Amino acid sequence: MPAARIRDLPPSAVKAALDAHEIILVDVREPAEFAAERIHGAVNFPLSTFDPAALPKAGDRLIVFQCGSGKRSGMAVERCQAAGHDIDAHLAGGIMAWKAQRLPTVTLDTATGGVRDAR
């Protein structure tokens, strides 16, 4: 089997594409990680139970994977390609790179259980 083709998208490109509704951002971290902090608009499909066939229908939008640092999102791309899906993009550096660019996230307020926007 050939090596996976993985496109590393920088945080700025992912943010612009999210804002333009051109992508579906799929966060492959575990539910507790997703609940604690996430990128607004991302959907959660944990890698531990990942099934490429269960991904949302993207229509004319691109599916882009995201995790904490970029490792698990790259693995999700590989799994999709092995299953015959033409998906090749992920957020390079994951949410850590996103936050390093001071892009907004949604966090869980542990004192109240509510969510809040953060930078």
C-alpha cells in the first residue's frame, strides 16, 4: 500500500476556511479533551473509535482533521485513505499550533460547568 498523502494546513488557512464554511473540522481527540477545550465549529470523532464510514457527509466542503499536536489527525488521514476515502488534510500542529497563533477556542469552565470563548 502506498504511503498516505497528508496535506499540512496552517492554522490561519484552517481558520479562514472555517469562517468561510468551506471545511468540516473533525477533532479526533478523546471526548474529555474535546470537552475541556475545542475549536469552535469542530465535530468530535475520537480516533479510539474512529470509523471512516461514519464521517459526516461533507457535500462540497473539505474534511480537515485536527488533534492536539498533529499526530492523531495524521493517523486519521491514513485510516481514511486505507478505507478508500479521498481525504488528505489536517491542521498542522493541532490545537497547540492553533493556540500559539492566538486563535480562539471554546473551553470548559470547571467552576460552573459552562463553556466560554477563550484566546
